[in-house]
Amino acid sequence: MEDFNPVTLYFILHETIGSWLWPLVVFAATLVVGILVGTIRLRRAGRSPKRPVMAALAGGTLATAVALLLTPGWTLADFGSLTGPIDYLLTLLLALVPGAIVGAVLLLAALNRCAAKAAKA
């Protein structure tokens, strides 16, 4: 465990994800910055982030449910391969990846839309 450091983590991710690593890092950083800017704009307008968060949770949950059904095919397995609780747990964890991406994009869009509406009013 003492060899586990950020450089090792980088090489593990690079080997696992390959050429998708840097585009995904840029995408994640863009989402984080966008969500922070949207939240700041919404707070300056004096609006609550409750509605954008609820919209993002609903969309992310729906995307996770759809991805849950598609994950066995996505991993080149069939539904008969899911035999134990750990299989269902790992399928759910894999389905959370696209669900979280959809939720983050929806949160970003809803924050900016609500902030723009508040600025117009």
C-alpha cells in the first residue's frame, strides 16, 4: 500500500481508460467549474437551489434506471450472468456512472437557467 500514490493512480487510470482519460478529466473539471459558477449566480440572485437539485436528482435517477437495464449488454454479458447479490451491486455501481453524468449536466443546466430567469425578473 505504500506504493499507492498519485503517480501510481494516474498510471492505473491511464491503463484502464486509455485515451479517454484527459477528455474525461477536462469534462469533469468543466462540470465542476460550471456548477460552482451556476451556484454562485443563483445565490447572488437570492434564489434557492432546491429546484435545480431536485431536477438533477430526478434525471440522474431515471438515467441510472435506464443504464441499469443496459449495463449487462454494455459489459458484453447477458442477464443470466447476474446470479448473486454482488453481481447486482456491481451492475448498479456501473449504472451510476452515466446516471451521475446526466445528473451533473442537468444540474448545470438547471442552475444556469434559474439564475438567468432570476436576472430577467
